[in-house]
Amino acid sequence: MYLIIPIAIFVNLAAIVGLSFVLFYNFVHPKNKAIFGYYIAGNIFLYLVLLGLVIIREWILKPNLSCFVLALCIISPFVIGKLVKYETLKKYTVIQIIFFIISLVTLLI
């Protein structure tokens, strides 16, 4: 159970790097874009599962404000996914990276 937080931190860092890469790289081949999309989708799924486990663990052991902050970070991809359009994709990607950074700081504290 103590390995969940370090693994969640690693997955969080990988998600931040992956989403940052999307902002600056222009994919030429659709195949590469699809492969990278699978990487991002898998990474976000792992992020949600691991962060959910961390929230449950923290809420059982010592409920505090960090559980609420992490819960908001879990909800953020769904809210952003509902609001995003193709024209505003980069703006919402930056917002998602900010939520990943907030959850990373919360996990490190």
C-alpha cells in the first residue's frame, strides 16, 4: 500500500511530460499521433485509478483537505472533456497540466 503514492507521483510526472509534449510538437503522421493518443489515454486512466486509491487511503487514515484537492483533480478531466472544443484544445490542455501539477504538489506534501 505504501507503493501507491510513489507510483502515483511517477504516473503524474509522466502525464505532465506527455501533455507538455503535445503542446509543442506538431504531429506529421497520423499513426504517430494515434500511438501518442493511446499513451496519453492510458496514462490518464492510470492517473485516475492511482489517485483514487490514494484518496481512499488518505481518507481512511487521516482525512484532511488534501483528499478534497485530489478529488477535484480527479474530476477535472471529465469537466474539461465536457467543455473542450477543437479550437480551444491547447487552452484546456494547459489547464489540465495545471491540475496535474496541483495534484503532484499535493502528493509530495
